[in-house]
Amino acid sequence: MEESPLPAQIGARLRRLRTASGRSLASVAQQLGISSSALSQIETGTMRPSVNRLVELVAVLGAPVSAIFDDLDLFAPDLDHAAGDVAEPVPGVLVTQPGEAAPAQLDQGVVYRRLSPAPLPGVDFFESIYPPGSASSADGAMLVHDGLESGYVRSGALTFEFTEGAVRLGAGGSLSFAASRPHRVVNQTAEVASAIWLTILPARGA
């Protein structure tokens, strides 16, 4: 299936993360098991990666998924230099109004939306929205990354697949697991489903 375009600002942020890490296009592509051309297309926004591929990419670059949503420092946001869609009505209090934070739409229409105005030290806090029949990877591949995942199904129903079995949760259900456990999220229903996630990230250099 042909990939859809990735929003240009997301691809640009991925490129900035890579260059800031000192990694070459070829070395990152080799670690991901894709061609340099494919990685270049992701960075220029002409190819939209799957959820799995996006998380793998930022993990290889040593960054949390939230890093693609804005240009603030990854682990210690600078409150004096917030992104354009973030206000500071009270000193030290960052605010994003409804509709101001741009989500990231990935393969199969899956959407990631950060739920904090700025990246939080050591955690990712976001919502994932899955259209009917969509999954975190189209080819059935499971995701593995650092940290501890805790998810809450906000609406609809989602199936969480693991190598040992699967767990189906409806609205109001929650689960927690080590992100190093291979996992995949699937919406097997005819309704849109969404989940809120809190990912606890390992300390830098741990």
C-alpha cells in the first residue's frame, strides 16, 4: 500500500532530531532496516510512516514520541521559549487552547495528539485515535521500545496484542505493561476508538 504524505512540520522535526544527535541519514536508515531514500522521504514529508516506524525512529534518535510535536527541549522545556501555539497566561504555567496543538496523522489514519502543552520531563502524555480497522502497524509487526506504558481506553474498543495473547478493552478499561514487551494496538470494530497514554521513560543514559 502506498504511504500517504506526512505533515511537513513533523518530517522537519524528525530531521532536526537526527542532525542534533549527530547521526547520518545512512546510519539511522541502516539501524531501522530501511533505505536512506525511504528515510529521506519521511523527513521531507512525502511518506507517512506507520505508528511502529515512527516510534522506532524517535527511539533510535534517543527521543520520546512527544519530541515530534514541537520544538521545545525534549526533557526540560524552556518556559521562556514555548512554541507558537503555547501561551503562558501565568508565569511558569503553559496553556494550549482546544484546536491549537497540531496532531500527527500516521499510516492508516492513526492520529497521535500530545495532551500536555510542552514535553514533560521523563514522560510522554498523549492520545492515540484509531479509525475502524486500523492498527499500529499494517503488516502485523509488533512494537518494542523503552519505558513503561499505561493506557486508558477513552472511547470505542481496542485490542492490545502481545506475543503471549491479546487483551480487548472497551471504554473505561486500562492496562499497564513494560514497553519492552512486544505489542500492537488494533481497532477491530466499525467505530473510531481512542486511548490516552502515559509512557514513563528511562532516565537519560540509563
